[in-house]
Amino acid sequence: MRAVLLFAHGARDPAWALPFVAIRDAVRSAAPGLRVELSFLELMQPSLPDTAAGLIADGATELTIVPLFMAQGGHLKKDLPVLLDDLRAAHPGLTVHLTSAIGDVPELTRAIADWVVGAATRA
């Protein structure tokens, strides 16, 4: 089974996660046959290792990890590779695909820029 694991930073305020929950729910609606879960680096649960373990226990053999970060900062350059190395070591038969950070996706940066232009003209 193929699954998608959305990976966000986490925060102390539970409301901070709401946009990421909305993204998860939108992906689930757009691809009802695809298993999609949300995990966090810190301050919130579930963690990436716990979410991945649950997906693997449910039969996932291939994970696409999508970092919901605006840029390739320290967490994606240092913390995530360690998490992925640990995941691969614990589950040698698992195939892991890692996408770029969402902030590095040209279509998304254009969509944000378009929204900013629209907001500026409405203000």
C-alpha cells in the first residue's frame, strides 16, 4: 500500500495545526483511495515515527513524505534526515520518497504571490 505522510513543525497552540488538518482532509477528499496522515516534528502529536509505524502496521510499503515547511531550514536539513534514516533502519523493506518543502514548489509560491496581490488590491 502507498501512503502519504504530511510532516509539519508543530506548535503549542492547537489551533496552529488547523490549516494542516485542512490540507490533509483536502488531499483525502481528492484521492479517496490514498491513505494520508499528518505528523509533527515537535510540540504536537503524532510524531513522524509514530505515524509511519501506524501506516506500516496497516500495510504501507511505500511512504511519500511531504514537508509542510516554507523552506529548507535546519529541521529539514538536519532533523528530518535523521528521522528518515531511523525509519529506514527500522523498516528495511519500506520505500520512502521525500518531496521538497512546499515553499520550494513554484506553483505554490505563485499561488501565494497571486493571493498577496489580490489582498493588496482589496485593502
